[in-house]
Amino acid sequence: MKKIKSYILVAMMGLSVTSCEDFLTLMPLNEVVLENFWTDSKDVESVLRGAYAALETSDCILRMAAWGEFRSDNIMIGSDNTDSSDDLAKFINENIKDNNELTTYLCFYKAINYANTVLHFAPEVHRKDPNYRGSQEKAHEAEAIGIRTLAYWYLLRAFRDIPYTTIPSIDDTHDFFIGQTPFNQVLDSLIYDLDRIKDYAPIHYSPKLDNQSNSSRFTRQALYAMLADLYLWKGDWDNCIDCCEYVDSIKRMEYETLYAEKGISCNITLMADKYPLINGADNDGQCGRAYNEIFGKGNSFESLFELPFGTDKSSSFVSTYYNGSNPTVGRVKAYSSIAKIGSNNLFKSGYDTRFYEDMLSSSSGSGYGIMKYVYQTMSYKIQTGNIQVTSTQNEGRPGAVRGQNGASPNWIVYRYSEVLLMQAEAKIMKAKSYGSTGLSDSLNTVKNTLLKEAFDLICAVNDRAICKSVNNVTQEALSFDSYSTDDVLEKLLFEERQRELLFEGKRWFDLVRQALRNNSPKDVYTAVKGKYTGNTKSVEIKFSNPYGLFLPINKDEIKINDKLIQNSAYQLSDEAIKKAN
């Protein structure tokens, strides 16, 4: 019989329901055999929970943020940095070597192995357990592939070419020292798997639309959102749009259900008359409602997939890196250039609620602290383009900070407003594909229709964040006449993504996607160069190489696995290591 080689599987089984825990207490760990475990659906569910739990570790959350955010023009090193090795500062300042701790990736491969194990054994359980229906097995398959795809998706965007396998590490019959698979080949495999199983997942796990299980597990709409993201990177605009429109249909259905139950008290508005989003501010200038639902409470109407935490299951990322219980600058802080309001800045309007909800100027003068996720509640008014300060607001801060012993915030991976912006991006890029000259009247009409539809999607996200009426003065909405060309609208799209998804682990990946699409890695340097001081020339040289946009394989991985090839932008470091050894 095959004995368990991997301690990972034993750890997963420790997450099981009571019957599995009893089983483990009756047999020494080194005598646990696979045939005695995979007997019914509870075993599959147990290991599937272990796969989700692997994504919820502090190591994974940190890397989701660091890989997707810290290298971007959103983040600088904070005054509260206590990293004794200085790996964090080196990472943020683009002085990244292959011995940097933030280039390790084992935590994601643990989640992948859990998922691969479920996919390997679930069919066998289906044959053994007559109560394990085929539809339930397929639903578990969809969740496992969703988890595996998400883990690989972070690795792929961070490292480009990565070790890729769909075989679980459970015995000695397979060689797991494998080399990298090229980016496009992995991307195609992820798309194939996700497209094949996306409709096996349930639309809802609970009839309660605000129930945690509907956004803390992979639902059908969450899988469609991730598939849209993959298509966006592949440049398959039509399939991206189709996936986004499917999510639109589900959210509209949910909105109609909630509205039928609660009427206007459901606090959701159809933006652009078709996209349901949580109200950001009322007509009296009272703000914070959308923030409180999405980032404070969590598992909101707009959430598609988020990693859940609470008082019984905590995450240290936000309190360690963004801010602690005292709202000051943490280990990282907002880059000062985004913390300004003006026509030439990221935030154009002083009535944009996100400006006040995402950043805070430190009273010590140490920079702009990150407020998103840190604050549990927001309640403030905007008056003449500024927060209205009252005696009940601590030094003008518009809400309550999470206490040290309070619940950790959920970490959001996909939410509906991002799907709207994905859809807008795909429509803009499809319009650009027609070119700008020599178009027939019919093609020109098609192109302009796509651009107008994209503009409406961007406006839906932007309008909900704008406090529209203050002191009887109505703020002007965006005008299509100002953004009617594809290049100008594309710029607006990425600015809106930056505003809407600030500090959520998206910005660096956006910059890389643009650079790859435009075949111009130097564009990334143009975006981020302002935050560097002493190493601007070396960073510019690094970003002239497309592989410089990605991370090096950690030296310890290369020592263990000689089939790995170092990223060409970091090969000098790799050669030095091999020479030293």
C-alpha cells in the first residue's frame, strides 16, 4: 500500500471532522495509509478545507500584497519597518536579490498540493461512497481547481515562468524536481481547466445573499471573475467580456432579490442604470457606507471571493504592515504622490470618498498611513471638498480603528467593481484593435459603441465613490466628450483601477500587464521612478529587460532543484551563488 510521504497530507487530515480526528488518534502517523482515509465525502471536504486554509496563512496574504502592490507606485517603506534583514525595504526599493525572503513561494505550492490531492482522490471516493453524488464531486472539483488556479495565478504574475504540475505529492513514484513551464503555456492550461469546470460550482452556497460562505468559497461567479482576469492577460477580449457579463447577470439577480425584500433600505443603487453597487455616500454628504460593508464588515454584496478572518481566526498582515491599533504609518506607507487632490493627480476630486478612506496624513509628519482595511468603520461628511472635522472625530479621522484584540479584516481577492473595470478594459482594447484610421462607417460605429460602453462601466465605479451633492451643490460627473478616444479612455481606466483597488494587491500586476501588452517594459519605470532615490539608473536598466518585471527564483529553491533556471534579469546573482558553492 502507498504510505503518505508528505507531511502536508497529514496536516490536512488534522483539519478533518471528528471522525477523521478519531481515526488519526487510533493509528501512528507513519502508519496512516491512503486507502483508509479516502472513503467518503467528508474526507474530500476535509482536505478541501485544508486547501482554503493554506491560502489564508500569513505567508500567502503577505505575498499576495507584496507581489501585487509593494513594487508599485502606491507603496513606500514606512517608518515602523522592523525587518532586521531589511528584505522589505530592498523589495520596495527594487533592490531585489535572489536571497530575499519575499521571493520564497512554498506557501502557494502547499495550497496547490492540497488541491491536486483532492482532484486525485475525489473520483475514487465517488466510486466508494454511494452517497457522494456526481454533482457533489464536480462541485468539489470546481472548488479545488479554483484554489489551484488562484495559487498558480499569483505565482505566474510574480515569477513569469514557474514549476507547474497537476500531480499531487503523495508518494515516491513521481519526480517533483521539475523545471519551469513558460508563462503562456501555464496561462493556457489555467484557462482550459477553469473554463471546463466553471459551471460545476454552485451560484450560492447559502440562500442568504450576505452569508459568508457565498464569498469565502469559490462560487460560479467567483470562478467567472478569475477566468475574466486570465482572459484579460491573454488578450482574449470577447471571452473576457462574456465572463464579466455573466457576473453582471448574477449580481443583477441578487440585487432584484434584495430590493424585493428590503426596498431602498438594501443600500444598493443601480449605477449607470444597470450595475448594482453599494452606495458610497448619501445626498447629505454622509460617507462611509460602502467602505463599512466591503472592508469593515466583509462578505459584502459586492464580494466575489475573499479570505475570511475573525476573532477566532486572525491574520497579522494588516496590523503588521499597513497599521496597528494606533493609526500611524506602519511598515509600509502610501507613496506621497497619490495622496494629493488635483486635476494632475490620481484623485481629481475632493469629493471622492476613497481619498479619505484609503490614506491618512500622520500627525508625526512621517508620511501617509494606509487606512484601507485598518479602519473597521467609517462615518464622516464631506464639505467643500474636505472632511468635516467634528469634536467626535479623533483629530479629523473619519471612523474607528480595529482594536488589537478585534477581528482581523478579510482579505479581498475579487469584488464586483473590479469585474466592471475588467469588462471596461476588454472593451477598450477590443476597440483599439480596430485601429484609428480608414475605418468604414459601420466599424467606426462599432468602435464608438464599445468605447461608450467602457466609459459607462468606469463611470459606474467612479460615480458611486463621489459624494455628489454637498450644500446643495451637485458635483459634475465624468463626461464622455473628454474621454472619447481609446488612448485617453485607457488612461482613465487604469487611473480608476488604481483609485478603486488601492492597496489591494493589484497595482503592480496592472503595470506589468500594460507593459507586456505594449511591449514596453520601460513604461513601468516611468510609472514608478519617482519613488526611487539612489538606485534610479540600475532600476531603469533592470526594467529595460522584460524579465526584470518579474521576481527571481529564490536561491534556496535553485540549490534544492537543479532543474530550475534563474530569471535572466538576475542570473549574475545565481552564477555567484553556484560559484560560491
